[in-house]
Amino acid sequence: MRPGHDFVGVGVGAMVFDDEGRVFLAKRGAKARNEAGLWEFPGGMVDFGERLADAVVREFDEEYGMAVEVTGLIGVADHILPAEGQHWVSPSFTARHVGGTPAIREPEKCTEIGWFRLDALPEQQLTLASRDTLTAYGKKGPA
């Protein structure tokens, strides 16, 4: 049984900001779970018994070597991808970068990373969950 396919999965994501107010994005690689080739506010699947914010911190460390501090909850969205046969519940957070130089640690799942100003995001190339997060963030404002 696979989360997101055989039952609803839970995957967290975060808008991580640096000291200059830029947000971190990653471009999904060919072996990403879904929406390959699109940019995202990164995150990942929540492990059984793991707190949502702890999953954010773990995923950024594992995938990019970054230390992040979760600062707030943006919202929760259904991430339904009929063409890929997937359904995820996706809580999104704000966080700040507190250490580590970002690097791609899973090159098959991520092809590019970078820091972007909010007014210069590749919006037409964002994943569905990231577009939902950006909309919710805009309505809520900085946390």
C-alpha cells in the first residue's frame, strides 16, 4: 500500500525565507513522487508518529542540508492529482533558514534549487501544492 495512491497521504511543505526575504524553491526531478519538472516549496511525506513541523525540519535537512526553523502554519490543502492517481493532504508552513548551505542531496528527485524574490517566482511552473500555498500565503500575509 502506497501513501497518496492507495490511501490519502500527508505531505508537508514550507516557504523557507532567508535574511534577505527571498524564498527557497526546488525543481522536481524525474524520480519525484509527482509533478516532475515543476518548481516547489519543498517538503515531503510525514512519517508515522512524526509531528508536522518536525517533518519539515527533517526533510530540509535530509534533502538540502539546511537547518530551518518553522515559524507558522499557512494552511492545509487537498493536493489531488487525478492524472497521476494521487491524493495528498498538504499542510504548508512558513520557516526561516537558520543554517547550512543548500545543496541538492537527492539529484534524481531534484534538479535545481535557488532563492527567489516573491515578485520573481516561476509561477507558471509551480506545482499545484505550491500554487495553493502561495495563494494562501497571499491571503494570510507573512507569519
